[in-house]
Amino acid sequence: MAKKKKKAQAEAPKIRPLALVIPAKTGVQGDRTKLGWQQGEERSNQKVDGDGDGQSIDDWLAANAAKANTTTDQWLKGAVDNIRDKGGWMSDVPDLKTSDDVKGLLDGLYARDSDAYNNKIWPMWKAAGAKHDSPWQYKTSLREYLGKTKQEKVWDPSLKSWVTVESPEMKYVDASTVPYLVRNDAPVGSIFKASYKDAKGAMHEAYLVVADHGTNKAEMSPAALSALGIKGSANDVPDMGVKLQYLGQGDTSKLPTAESVKKDGERLEGEWKKKQEEEAAKKKAKKPPGKRADAQKQGGAFFLAEVPDHRVVAGENQLLVAVENAACKHNGGQPVCTGSQGILVGVDQSPLAGEGDKTQDQLVIRKGTGDQTILMA
């Protein structure tokens, strides 16, 4: 009798080791965000998100504790209790005692979930009772890899334990000094000009660089809020309308500073204005030369034959107006020699002429034969 084979026990799926992304090269890290603006495009009434972007985790914890009128340690302990009470994966959140613990938790969530912000991080902080989300978005923000790594304690949500991994040493934009903007529709390094009118009617303008993604509200750094004269702490600013104008892409070979953002803004705005002036000049150059005036019958047999190209047209037919000028002639070859004493036309400032004015042979432009849509003094 053949022996029955034992059924192989199903092996538990292997959990891949948690690892943080190490950039392939040093320097500023870019992104692939698509540009949703045309150069020079303006959008008004962009609401300021009072979140205030880019605080350090320590500052973020202190701000939440201050709002709750408690200490940072007490707020963090209460936050963990609130998160665990939501159940599900949140019930496994570890104790958090320091900003490094918070960073390790966020790094682990990001490493295990490419869309961790929407799926886990913001829901977690809402459950915690935080008034706004944490600033740690290292996968989206403008950052510089320093070419070194270090060992970091990171929470692995799959193993439900702390693990030690290799972590890249990164440098981030200083939100306290660099006026930057958060947009989902412009790559990092994009330069905008922002305009804001305060409650007293005073207008404030500043150049801003895109340094993070996550919203299409005018969420910005504390330095940007200050540059626009928006008062209050970074997280207590009411929604206010800001006008944004896209100027172009700034220098992303290194992390931006307040000085470099201003320099990029001035350069790009100057290039944009020059481009507009050149396009206007091209359109002007394409205008046809002065019209022959054989259709401008002002005086029966003595109609205007030539009119100088002074570029002043009027009436239903948009014809060049008659002027007292040697170049403004009837078909008999005589120039118009009288005109208005109060209306001057063109670069030469020739007096405007019309019905009743004389030519050098003392004939007049007969009344009732001019363009009846034009009255002159």
C-alpha cells in the first residue's frame, strides 16, 4: 500500500526588508511634475493655506502642544493614544517620545507605501488631533543629497517593529528664510510672482520658488508669508486671496536661498517683459503702410489723393485722417494748408483737417462729403 504524501504546508509570504531610497547621485533632487502653467499666466484669488509649510518636526510638535495648552511630551503621548483608538493598522503605532521617533515612523510609512501621505500619514495625524499635517515629505520636497548615509531607526509597519536601516543624509530648503510655494502643477524650482493686498489696501509682492508638492492652494513657507506682509504665525493665518503669476524655471543646480529666488525672479520677469515688448514690436511692424486715400472722398472732385502714414485712423472705415501737412494732398497736387487749432495728429503733431479746410490753391474740402461719424473742433 502506497504511503500518502503529506500535504506541504503553505509558507507565509516573505516580507521584503524595509529600505529607504538612496539617490543615485549627489546634488539637488528633481521631480517629474508636469507644468500646468503658461509663462506669464496669472491666477487670482489663490487661497493661502494657513498650514505654513516646512517647519522642523520639533517646531511642529511644539506648535501642536501650544494649541493644546500642554507640553510636547504630553501632546505626543496623547496623540499616540488617539491614533491607536482608531483601530486597524493604527493600533500598532509605536510609542513616540522624540522627534527622531516621529521621523522614523514617517520614514517607515513612506518606505512601505508610495502613497503613504494620502493613505496613512494625514489620516493618522487627523486621528491624533493635530491641527495640520507634519512637514516631513522627503519624497516630494526640493532637497539635496549630500552623498553620505547613516544608520537610522525606522518603524517597519509590516513587521510592527523598529528596524535599523541605511538612511541618506539630506539637506532641505530653510523655510524660515526662503520664500517658497507648494504646488501640484509646477516642478520644484519653478518661480512665481505673488501679489497680496492687505486689510489696509497696501500691495505686497514677492518672488516665490516651488519647493514642495501636496496641494494647489497657495501653501507657502513662513518666509513667504512674511515677504507678502501676511501677519500671524505660520499656522494661524486665515484664508486670503493671493495672485500668482508663473515666470519660468529657476536654477535648480543648488538649493535656493532668499537671494537666489529674488535673482531668478528678476531675471525671468525681465525676460518675460522683453519678450512681450518684442512681440508687440513685431505686430506693429506688420501693420500695412499708409493707405492711398482715393477712397476718402472729402470734397467731390477734389478728393484726398495721399495721406502721410501718421498711423491715426478714425470713422467707420478706419481711414487715415486728413491733416495740415505738405504730404497730405488732393488729387490736384495741392497740400492741405489749414487745420484744427486744438487737435494735433501723429509724431509730427500736424493739425487735424476736415471739411471746410483749405488747400494751397485756396479751394476747400467741401462740407457734407466727409465721414459723418467724425466730429472735430
